[in-house]
Amino acid sequence: MTQSSSRSSSTSQSSSTRRYIPSEAYRAMLVRDGERRFKEWHKAFLQHQKAYLQDLERRRKS
């Protein structure tokens, strides 16, 4: 069985038992995801900023 056929069979099975998420729970999930994405972005930004400032300092001393 290929992945595409297993996906289609699982999709057809779950469509009749689809569970809806309450809006407040969905909002909370989105907030957590947004916080996680911001932390990832901010960590990368701080690493880039640190490398930039170190390079700037190194160039000033040369």
C-alpha cells in the first residue's frame, strides 16, 4: 500500500467521525502556535544580531 492510498483510506474513514474543535480551544491552539513561531524567529534574530555586532566590532578593530 502506498502512502497516497493509505491517506485516502484514512481520510474516508475519519470523514464520518470528524470531531470539531470548540472555537476557544482553537483560538488557544493558534495563540500557542504564534508564541512558538515568535520564539523561533526571535532566537534566530538574536543569533543574527550577535553575529552582526561581533563582525562590526571585528571590522572596527582592523
